Amino acid sequence: MNAGLRVLVLGATGAVGQEFLRIFEKRGLPIASLRLLASARSAGSTLEFKGEPVVVEEARADAFAGSDVAFFSAGASRSREFAPAAIEAGAVVIDNSSAFRMDPGVPLVVPEINAHAIEPSHRLVANPNCTAIVLLMAIAPLRALGHIERVIVSTYQSASGGGAAVMQELIDQTRAYLDGRPIEPRVLPHPYAFNLFSHNTPVNEQGYNEEEWKVIQESRKILGRPDLRVNVTCVRVPVLRAHAEAITVEFSGPAPTEDAVRQVLAEAPGVRVVDDRVGNHFPMPIESSGTDDVLVGRIRADVTDPNAICLFATGDQLLKGAALNAVQIAEAMIASGSIGTATVRQ
Amino acid sequence: MNAGLRVLVLGATGAVGQEFLRIFEKRGLPIASLRLLASARSAGSTLEFKGEPVVVEEARADAFAGSDVAFFSAGASRSREFAPAAIEAGAVVIDNSSAFRMDPGVPLVVPEINAHAIEPSHRLVANPNCTAIVLLMAIAPLRALGHIERVIVSTYQSASGGGAAVMQELIDQTRAYLDGRPIEPRVLPHPYAFNLFSHNTPVNEQGYNEEEWKVIQESRKILGRPDLRVNVTCVRVPVLRAHAEAITVEFSGPAPTEDAVRQVLAEAPGVRVVDDRVGNHFPMPIESSGTDDVLVGRIRADVTDPNAICLFATGDQLLKGAALNAVQIAEAMIASGSIGTATVRQ
């Protein structure tokens, strides 16, 4: 009776939070009890899990007792505020925010790539930035074919990366544009309907925005390659869901053949090759939306560098880029015994 | 009386065609007479020029007599069909299609960069691909600061690049999506509303699509650099108008400083620097739409290569990417006497 995990989601009403509930059900996570936390504003509302309503509670430091695993997806400041209390209360925290990602004591994990970074003593694991996850799912398998020296990435980031409010802003602005009404940016700094702009995070002294800096630093940490050179430009495009990335990978020697790249990607867990030159069918956000796998295509030798190959990848930012990857981290920790179920703990 | 050019526009009812009329008026092209040609389907309709209606005639081989300059913007097959007749009839043809761009006997011109390529004997001048023009406007000024070895570009191409029908398709599909109706691609091969996809032109054996190949070949020809290495990925994004490009420029030696790049771009004719890091304000399609200048920003040293700098550029594909550049070619030819006005010819 009641065997299974006592699960908690912080930030349950957000775009990522709501995906957690679907993924728990779809993947059959062994759940004994589920608690949903959000800001005071959302407390009292209900979300559905397995056909039953679950009432959302207000996030408070004393709310974490009796949880085995807590999925945090309420932004970095909420994570910093509540992670110590949750861990103190006995939960393993899997944090989707940027708060602890670069903390040397916190593993930053894409399970297909570095599940080994999680040790039994870890009670907090960070979920990487969504853009970094999509990039790394596409390029990590290529390490079997050569030493990667430099990666050049341009991103096409969707509204979902900014959360539910940004998705709604894109819809509202687009409707206003089509109806001939004025567009009034609320959440984002610039008009979004039929427009695009450099990622709306602060720009550092080197001219890189915060999103770009995360991709650089997190890629190095996840791959265990502090020397990896990552040139990245992050751009927000008026797509509702799923990020896209144009990627050039430079190796230290001659690049692997297109066939070798295609084969290693076809065999990589969590990756699906979509690379139909004749049909002009390559990865698209619309086909990535709601899809667990990262789609990779446009596999071609770089005509400007014999050591390089080019790729185009898309991934659902809310799934593999966020909630799915976090649940996979939990699954890996359950498998290794780092997260105990009530049954195991008896 | 009647002094001025006898001007003809082939493809007058298209998205680029209609821009010609506005540009003629705005720039005060000395026009004695204006004739507008289009397909039989559009013949008989009227367009407005300087407040007066002009009736569109059917494009036929015998329609070109008595024109000093003919702007062609009706696609490559129409250009191949009618250019010989127009030249034979005494017109200088400025062709916006890809038909003659790579013909060694035909100059391919961005006036700010290689107006010198036009010789008095030339009766046909090709207007480059829009993506190539935006790229070259951003990078050509940097030649003053060092030898460019390699350019890496990812594009964010708007609907306007596909013409009026593609712009309408984006609007119609988006409205359908927002109204919950099914989306039915007509002109494009893939759903476009809130989606993006690899450029919808045929892919060659090397895995590059036709648009990418044009950018590579045309950039080399315009810069007079057959050795220039251009790595380009062309992507269609759901923006109505103006293309964007993320660009990395690699020099043969240490890259110029950000300040030097900013200064040389600020002084370049046809370029406007939009590079406000504090305000997070960089080039955007919405600010490029209807704007003659190519906007350039995100100027920063490439953290992965001391020889490289990164840029982000936007340009109105219908203006500098098409009609404006063609009119500038005509202006250069008028100035050099290659296109005569009725007055001059007396």
C-alpha cells in the first residue's frame, strides 16, 4: 500500500510545471503522493493528474516535509529560497533553474550524456539550460568520431523558453497585429509578432547575453570539457514551442563522414535523425513540439573547413529541454538508489 | 518636355515590383514614362504611381521597344525569356532574378561594394540574392580592417523573400491557427505559422540548398574573392518582412577590435549600427522593414577565436535586398552615362 515516491513540484502552474504532470503519467513514475506548489497567487487553483484534481498549495519553506523528490521550476530566486529547506526536509531537489548549475558541488546532468556525474551523496541536481540540452544531445554522440574543438551555434528560440506568459504574449500580439490593433509588449522588451530579436537577457562586458553565457559554461561542465570553445548567438523567434539550432562542429582533425555522423546520431538514445534532402524535410519546431527526442538533420560536410560538419537540431524546450530531462534525472537516481521509494525505505 | 528616363518594370504586381514604384518616387528617379508589365493574369489591373493609375500590360517579347531601362522582377524563367528582347529593343536590363547572376559576362552588383564592375558596354546587370546583399553590406566594410578568410552565417529569412504569395500564406495560416482551423500549406511545403524550416529550395549533393549555394557563389563574385570560404545555413522563419543573419567573420590575422568594427560600420554608406548592449537593442526585422539601411549590431569579439568577430544584421529584403539595390544600380549607370535619358540622347 502506498508504495512509491512522494513527489513535489514547485512552480506547478508554469509551462514547464504542467508538463511534469503529463510526463509523470506517461512514463509511469511510481508516485505514492503528489503535491503541487506555486506562488500565493496560484494557490488554491487545481491541476489534473491521472484524471483527478490536485489543489495547488502556496510555496512556503515549511511545505517540503515528507517528500522524496522535489522538482523545482519556479525560477532561480525561488530555487535559492527553497532548496535548502527542501533538502533539509529530506527531499532530493532536481532544479530546473539556473541557480545552482555552475556550483562545483552540484552535478549538472543530461542523463544520456553524464548520468555518471550524480553521486549517492548528491541531494541537489541541476537541470541544464534548454538551449544547452538541445545542443548537447545533437553533438555529444559525435565525440565517438573525433575530438570536438569548437562549436558554432545560432539559435532560433521559441516563446516556450520564456514560459507561459511569453507564449501568451506571442499569441495576443499576433492576434492584435492581424486585427490591425496596436501591439503592446508586456513581458518582453520588443514586439514579438512576426518579429525576432536578440535574446532578452542582460548582455555582459564581452557582448554575450546571459543565455549565451549559460550555453557556453554549461556545455563545458556537462561534457567535462572546460577547454571547449563555444561560439553562440541566441535569438528569440516567433515560434510557439521548441527551439532550433544551426550548429557547426569543428574537430581537431578531419571531420567524420556524413554517413558516420548520420549513423552515430541514429543510434544515440534520445535523438532522431530527420534528414531527407530529396523531400526537403529536416527538423522543424512543429514536429518537435510534444516530441521527446531531439531531432537532428541538415547533416553535411562544412564546405569551408575539412575538419567541420554542420547540423540543424530542434528540441521541445518544455520536454527534453526541461521537464522530461528532470524526470529522467529522477529516474536515474531511482535506479541507482539515490532517490528511495517508500517501499525501499521500509 | 518629356526629359527623363523611359522606365519599364517587368513583374510589377509582385512584392518587389510594387516597391519599385515607391522607390522611384521617393528617390526622384527622372522618369519620362513608366510602363508596367506582368503576367496575362494581372494585365489590365492598375497600380498607382505619383497618385496616378498606371495600367498593367501583359509581358510579351514585343513590349520592350522604347524603354531606356527595364527592371526585371518576375523570376528567372521570365528573365531568360525576355531579357534578349529587351536588350535588343535598346533597354538596359537590371535583373532581380538569379538567371544571369553567375554569367561571367554579367556584372553582379551591390553599388556600395562593386559599382566599378559595371562597364559602359554592359546592357544587362544582375541584382544579387537578397540574403547575399544583407550579408555583404555588413561584412564588406570590414575588408578595410583585415583580410577576411571565412564567413559563417545562419539566416533568419522572412516571408517577403518568397514574394507576396508567401507573405499572404503566413498571414492566412497564422489566422487559421489562432482561430483553431486546420493549416493547409499552399505555396510552401511545410506549415509556416509559428514554425520555421530549412529554406525551401532544392538541396544539392553536398547537402546545401539552392539559397545557400547562391549566397556562397554570389558573395565570392561580388567581393571578387573566388577563394572566400562561406559556411551558410538558410532558414525560413515566420517573420513577415526583412531578413536577419547571425554572422561570424574570421580574418587571416588577429581580428580588429570591436571599436574599430563599430567605427568602420558606422561610416559605411547604407549601414546603420544598432548595438545598444545596455538597452538590449539590436537589429530587428520590425525596425528594418521599410528601412533602406542594413542594420548591424551584436558586434563582439568571438570568444572562441582571436581572429574572429561576430555580428547580427537585418535588412529589408524587398528594399536593399531587391528593389532599392536595383534602383541604385540604375542610378550608378545614369551617373556614368550607361543609361541615357531622353534629354541626353537628343
